[in-house]
Amino acid sequence: MKRIRVTFALLVGAALLVGAAACGGSSQSVPGDAVAVVNGTPILRSDLDTLIAQAQKGYAAQKQAFPKEGTQEFQSVQAVYLNYLVQKAEFEQKAKELGVTVTNTDVDKALASFLKSRPRYDGHPATLRKDLAAQGLTMASFRDTLRVSVLSQKLFDVVTKGVTVDPQEIAAYYAQNSSQYGSPASRDVRHILISVKDKNGQVDFVKSKAQAERVRRLVTNANFAALVKRYSADPGTKDIGGKITDTKGQGFAQPFEDAAFKLKTGEISQPVRTVFGYHIIQALAPAKASTQVPFKQVQASIRAQLLQTKRNGVMSQWVKNLTDSYKKKVKYAVGFAPPVLPTDTTTTQ
């Protein structure tokens, strides 16, 4: 089994809503052992250095060169981790205001769930400890990351508690996406494509029609497969006797589809012209009628899907508003003010 990487960056992606624009400016008022201050909470240089060191371990495990300090690439990596630490502090401060807390029991449950959800660990932490060590991590630092993940989920639950989906929205979604909840009519057929090309590589329909009529006079149920191999210009079906399933609305040329569904089972058509040339088609089986999953059977799943989409949108806006409210509350040490990052916010639950 391919070794599962347990990098800090990977976990951060699942724990926080990363990608908000960096804010605040450089300031001499930041303590000497800090790289930033978030509304009075210092972000220690040692915490940032720890994340960078862990990132280096992750790069090494993947046999990738880590950006050299002082380069633009290194500054970009540093900005991502510093932005994470800043947003983590903002989340923790806001959580305190909302009365959201994370207990050791919460973290224990998150760890147990993580171990059970991955066959490599099978509920046991020993292999996880080895993987963490290979990435320069400890179980304690991993638990800290899980704590952030749990905090993020609890905030998500609080912020989106009042989000609902109306029955009308569910019905409208089902109507607009009905093709997702059924299958169109289809029919198994086989065909011989006659496509004679001119000197420019284009289909010569006159010559193609003449040859198709000659082949049609020869073809029978018994020799159909042999004539496919000898005459057909369709590389996708030539070696399988010309067999193909025509599914309505799935890109088949309309004349081909019309003929395929009109034929009686076993009947062989006269040459049918499409943009590809002329087809001689035989229906191999009765057409299968279209199906549709009843609304009641998918109503619950549609509701869950729409609810999650709505909740994600509400949470994204909440994070944006939170970031905006902290613009004047974040100060960076000289040289650590990150470049402006994209303002789009991505929610991963």
C-alpha cells in the first residue's frame, strides 16, 4: 500500500478555510520573538519555524527540493503558513466570543475517527506515529492539528445552524437535473460504416453510398461480422463485430439513432447517411425504455446536497467578514508582512 502522508499542510487544508487575503501591515510594535500580533495575540517565530521545518520534511519525503530561504518561492511558502497561523488565531478569538470550546475528549474522538477511517492504521496509532515521525511531526503536534480541525467544524456548525432548504428548492433542483436521476432509452445494435475518402481525406459521399449499397446487397445475419471486419471504417467497433449501444441523447448522429430505434429486432437497415459516411445497421435486441428514479427516493439526498452547498456559502461569507474585521487588528514584524493572497475562500468539510 502506498504510504499515507500525514503532512501538516494536508491537515490544514481540511481543518481551516484557507485562502483569505492577508491583511495588516508591518509594525515595529511586534515583540522580538514574534512574527505577527493578531488583536493582541502574538504569533511566535518558533511556531512559524516549526511549520516550515515540517514542510521541509514533507518535501524531502517526496524527494522534492524545498525552496531556498530568501527566494520568492520560499517567501510564498512562508506566507501560506503565516496566513494559517494568523487565521487560526482569528478563529480561536472568535470561538471564545461565541462560547465554542474544544475539549481533550473532542480531540480523542477525532483521533479515533481518523485512525478508523484509514485502513493503513486500522484503529491503531503505532503506524501513525511512524508516519508522523517521518514527516517531522509528533503525536502531540498532530493532536494540535486535530484540535484546529474540531474547532473549525464546531464553528461551522454554529455559524450555519439556521441554514435551511425549502421543499420548493428541492423540487426545482430535481426538475432541472432530471437526467441525473434516471437513464435514457438505449438499444444494442451493430453496424458497418462505409466511408470512402477523397484525395483530401474528406468523405466522398457519392462513392461511399455506391459501395454501401453493394455491401448491403451482400450482408446477411450470418456474414454481418465478417463484412464488418472487411469493410467497416469505424476503428472503435471493427474488431468487435460492429457492436455498439446507442443511448439516446449521448452524442450519436441523429439519422443513425432514428434508424437504430425504428428497426425491428434482427432487421438490417438500408444505408443510412451521417457526417461519417453510410451505415448499415442491425438491431440486436429490443430497445430498453428510459428510466426515472422517483422524486421521493432522492428527495433526502438532494436536500442534503443543497443544504451543504448553502452552509458552505454561508461559512465562506462568514470567514470573509471575519478577515475583513481583522484588517486593522493584525500587525506583522518587519519583513514578514505577506503578499496579498487571492480573496476567494475555499471551504473544505
